[in-house]
Amino acid sequence: MLFPHTFSECYAFPLLHTPYFPLSFLMPLKTLLVHIGLFALTFLTTSFAGVAWLNMDPLELTNLPAGFLYASLLVVMLLTHEMGHYIAARLHGVDATLPYFLPFPTHVVPLPVFPFGTLGAVIQLRSRVPSRRALLDIGAAGPIAGFI
């Protein structure tokens, strides 16, 4: 059994009820909270990085809203890219996770070579890719989604 959890412990995606995204697609609540938590931490660390890009003190909390525009744009760009991969994987029948965002606290560890506040985002393919064509589609879908 793929998801041995009861319905009360899971979160369903009712808006994605199509042949490619069946209503029975359930995710354990704990896993969903991990995705939401990483997304929130990534938004926070990119906000700090946005404040630093403005040559303001990132540790001064009153400066934090100044970095929200940078964080919003960067996180939306990452989300678009990763959802391109995710949707292509689901269309090809490949089981994939939602994006795991990777926060990187550049305000704590100031590295001049990586001042963006994030290491990006990844998805995990949990089943085999059926063909090389599907692998190419899944791999190309992220950059194409970001381009559009």
C-alpha cells in the first residue's frame, strides 16, 4: 500500500482531480508540513539576502520587509521551475514529490560566492521513468516553465 495513512492524517488535492491527478492522490500531513516549513524558511532566508543586497543590515528586523520583493521573485521563479518538472513527471505517470526548497542562511554564514539565501529546490522521483522520451520531457519541463 503506497499511503497507509488514514484520510484524517492526509491532505488531499481536490483541485487537481483530472485523469493525471486523481483525487486519491494523498500526502501524509507530516510530509506536507515539511514542504511548507522548508518553503517558509527559504522565503525567510531569501528575504534576509534581499535586505543584504540593498546594503542594509539583514539582522535588523525592521529592514526585513525591504527584502520581500527579492524573496517573492526568487521563490516564485524556483517554484515555477520545479512545478514544471513535477507536472511533467505526473503527466508521464512518474511518482514525484512536491518541491523541497533548500534554505541557506547567508546572513549567518556570509559567503560572497553564494549570496542568494537559498540553494534552490529539488523534487524526488520515486518511481522509474518509463522511457528516455519521458526523461527528456521531465528534464526540459522545468526550464521551459521558467521561460514561459
